[in-house]
Amino acid sequence: MSAVSDNPLLDFTDLTHFDRITPAHVAPAIGHLLDTARTTLATLEAPDTPATWNDFVIPMTEATEHLGRAWGVVGHMHSVMDTPDWRAAYNDLLPEISGFYADLGQNEALYGKFRALHDSAEYASLSPVRQRIIDHELRDFRLSGAELPEAQKPRFKAISEEQSALTAKFSENVLDATNAFAEWVTDEAELAGLPEDVVAAARAAAEKENRPGWKFSLQMPSYLPVMQHADSARLRETLYRASGTRASEYGKPEWDNGPIIGRLLALAAEEAKMLGYASYAELSLVPKMAETPEQVLDFLRELGTKAKPYAERDLAELKAFAAKDLGIAELQPWDLGYASEKLRQARYAFSENEVRQYFPEPRVLDGLFRVIESLYAVQLSHDTAAVWDPSVKVLRIERAGQLIGQLYLDLHARDTKRGGAWMDSARSRQRTAGRLLTPVAYVVCNFSPPVGDKPATLTHDDVVTLFHEFGHALHHLLTEVDEVAVSGIHGVEWDAVELPSQFMENFCWEWDVLSGMSAHVSTGEPLPRELFDKMLAARHFQSGMQMVRQIEFSLFDLRLYHEIKADQPVPIAAVLALLEEVRKEVAVLVTPAWHRFPLSFSHIFAGGYSAGYYSYKWAEVLSADAFAAFEEAGEGRGSLLDAATGQRFWQEILAVGGSRPALESFIAFRGREPQVDALLRHSGMLEAA
């Protein structure tokens, strides 16, 4: 057992000691921080502690900040280094952490102090930022059950604890089921069509296990190229079926996420009912921009109506091409990616793999840095700090020689790392006792690692993903707010938090940006203008199908949490039936009856997007309209990297974080409320408006 005095998880002087932290440090560190926080909160809830900002709010914030930061490190390691020891360390403490925050949210004495402060003369004299923090606290206490009768609070707490445990298990099941699958190819003929670097990676994976042939997995760097490029329909179907049935009744019973989904839905409905809401979707929208589930459903269906004709046209073209040029009379689900890539090549005379060779990772990062530096008058450079894996990079951001933030960059797929891409906060900007703590963020992706002596290369989709996650990171790192509760991404409405990330994606389609961040991995030649023009022509390729797919996910999520209100665990059959109903309304593709997509839909069952997946589309309206300001400023100049517009975007959107409503921030930047036209234009659908 590690002593508290030398526990690296308890050293908050600077960046985390990832080189020293082990799973054995977790229990003593978190135990110590929980004890400290409970002691402080007991003092604060006492009648003789004045309900003022200095005497109450500041010490309460400090009481939980170190705990939150240390537990954030543990949660981060659980996501990126999910070894048995780290998994056990996380899960062993999860009930106690969940219980602490559930008790805190229900603490009537603390809630009473915030109410008293809100009703006092001091409230009127506080800054609008501090008033917003108090208003948020009152809202969050209500949503955490502080106003429930004492007899109901234990049940509400139990719901919260069970939800935390189930969401963690959901993610672990997806990871374990993903890692358990391997397809071993020994017949070289089955590799036909696959890019050389994918074949080399599959060979290296087999060699690592002392096996002949090639190993393919469900990790995205292995799975996606097979679905796009493998001529072998057998290989494509094998991987598609394995991916589509992950964490389901078709695999190990202990990895089946069906019962977890059923239980989570029942708990969500019970939680909402206890708080007086008709559905969990209603409860979920309280801290968001959208006001009612019906408003969101109308928004999604309006977009769906505009997009579906384009999706139907996309599919008809794909089927005709597959039959005529590929000899595929009946398009199967595992043929879609393959046929789409062949159609793209035939129509636009380029392949994703051809483009990929022009985007070596170091060059892409340099180009990304230039965009950020041009827009926001900051400087990015590589930093030195302890990391959890040798491939992780550390960056520092400075303005006029002053450090304003740091960033951990973990780009490559590993079998101990959950899939997908995300940004998370490691530390928030705050000013305490006259000292400014600069913010720190994590950006995590699952790109293909380098093979041999060549650098890793990124697909254009990877480049877009990288810009997206950096948009989140900049929102967190470029904040000028000193109050931790609304600093950076904190306090931003969930359905607006995607604005800065989706905004950044647009620069990946600008010639002056892409040309400056490209260099062929073998020759060093920049991206040819002719190839870029083909990419641009293909930008709206199958955009109708892509949009209805996102609308399908969003409608399914919202309707699931709005319409299913069972007191008992929901059978997975009911979940799948609702998904099928949604597909009949908006989808154009037929999904096999055996496919179990919801059982690996981590966003809404383990990622915080429950009844909130629509946020991607909602925020896309905001982000497309915000980017249009750069298009207008750059018209006729040959570059959209307009420093003056970038300065305004920083000041009105990024710098203010959650310190004011997102709509106010948008209007302050754009001069008006958002309009949907830019999104439709960026999706190639403006004429449908």
C-alpha cells in the first residue's frame, strides 16, 4: 500500500507523474481525497459557515477539485491503458466515487446555502459569471435529487451508483469483444485489393504472435481498410458480422450488453420519474440549448426530409454501379464500403489510400499548428513531460511567450485502449490564491501506428478527426475564464459543445491549409492541386446517405429515452424494434436482422450522450454558420485563415467557455441567430432548402 505522503496521484504541483503512477496508488490516493473533501464539506454545511462567495463557494470548489482531477487521471488510464490491474483499480473505487457525488448532489444543507446566497444581497453584486455558476449549482442540485423527500434519496443514490457501474461495464464489454476477435489469413490471394501498408501491419500483427500469414482485427486501422479495399467478399463479410455482433448474445454471455442496455433504460426512466419529468429525454434537455424532445424531433425530421431524397439517389447510383461494374447483383451490407470506394475511384479518379500517402503524421501536425497559430495568435511547440505510452506527445501553447495551456496527444490504436476519438480535460484553468493554473487537455485517437521506418500516415478522414478533437481542446485551452465551474468546456450546454470541434473540420477542405500540411511519405512531394480538386469534387459523395445515418442514430437515441419508460429492464427485442421503426422512417439501407448495432453504441450507453446524440447535428448548424463568417472574410483573398475573424471567434466563443449561454456567444460572434443554410450548402443540399 502506497503511503499518502509520496503518492504521485496526490502531487498537484504540475503535470501528472504518468511515469510513476501505478494502479496500487489509486485506492490510498482517492481514499485520502474523499476523506479530505468530506471533512471540508461537513464544515461548509454547518450553520455557522456564512453563505457567501468567499466563505462558501470558493472552499466548496476547492474541496472537490483535487478529487476530480485525480479521479480524472484514473478514468483516463482506464480508457487508454485498460490492463487488468488498471481496470480493477478503477472499478474497485467507482462505487465509492459515485456514492460521494450522489451524496453531494443530494446534500440539502449545501443546497440551502446556495439558495441563501442566491437570495442574498451579495448575489446582485456578483459578476454575471459568478451568478451563472450559482444558477447552475441550484439547477444541478435539483437534478441530483436534493429536493427529494429523505425517504427517496437512498434509492436515487443507488440509481446513480448502478448507472456508473453499468456504463463502465458496457465500455469494457465492447473493448473485450473487439479484442477477442481475430481473422487469420494464410491464403495470399485473399489480400487482393488491400493497400501495402495494411498488409504489412497485418503481417506484423501475426509475427507478434509468432503465427504465419496475416492477422486482421476489429480495431479500426485494420477493419476499415478491409471493408473499403478487400476484393475478398468472404473476408469483408467475416469482419462485418463480427463487428455487428460484438458484445451481444452471439458471443460470451459475460460480454452481452443487451441486459445492460435494458437495465440502463429502466434506471433512466426511474430517475426521470422521481424528479418529476415525463421521460429521461426531458430530464436530459434541462441543461441543454434545446427546450423539448418535440423540438429536437422536429429539427431532426426536417433535416431528414431534406436529406432522404439525396440518400435515395446515392444508394440507387451505388447499386447500379455495383451491378454494372463490379458484378454485384445484390448489394450486401459488407459490400457497401467496398463498392462506395470503387465508385469514388471511378467517378473522381482517386482512392482514399492514394490521398493517405500525402499525409504523414508529423507533417499534418505541423500544418494543424499553423492553422491554430494563424487564427489565434498563439504558438505551439513540443514539450517534455511524463507519459503513459512512448508514442504519446506533449504540446505547449503560448501567447506572447506566456504559457496558456498544455496538451497530451495519444494518436495510435492499441489493444488496451477503447476505440474512437475524444478530448478530455486533465486540468481546468483557474485562479486560486492569486496563482493562475493553466489548463491541460488530452486528445486521444485510434489512427494506424507507423509500420517499419516510415511515419504513420493519415487518411483525410483521420485528418478531419484530428482537427475535430483539437477544436474541443482549443475550447478548453484558450479560455480566459478563471472560475473553474465555467472555464473551458465546463458549463457549456451539451448540444453546443460540438460547435468549436465541427467548426475546425471545415479547414480540412481548404487548399491553402491542406497543401501546406502535405508531403508524400516516400517522395516528399506536396499534394497535387489536381488531386485536391478531385477530393473537393467528391466532398459531397454520398453525403445524403451519411446525413440520414446520423439522423437515424439521433432519432433512435432520443426516442429510446423519450418513449421507453418501463419500470423493469427493457428486453433488447424492444430496443431493436424501435431502431427498426426509426430506420423505416429515415434510413435507405437495409440492415440484417442479426445486426446488433445498439450493443456497441457507446456514445449513448457509456459516453454521456444519452438523449443527446442529436447534439452533433444541432451543433453542426452552429459550426457551419460560424465557418461561413470566415468564408465571407476570405472571399477573394485566397485564404480563409483570417486573423481578425479568428480573433473574434476566440474572444466570443472559445475564450468565454461556459460563462454565458451558448446562443449569446454565437450571436456575439455572428451578429445574429444561427441559420441552417450553411449546413445544407456544406452538405451539397442547399437547393433542397
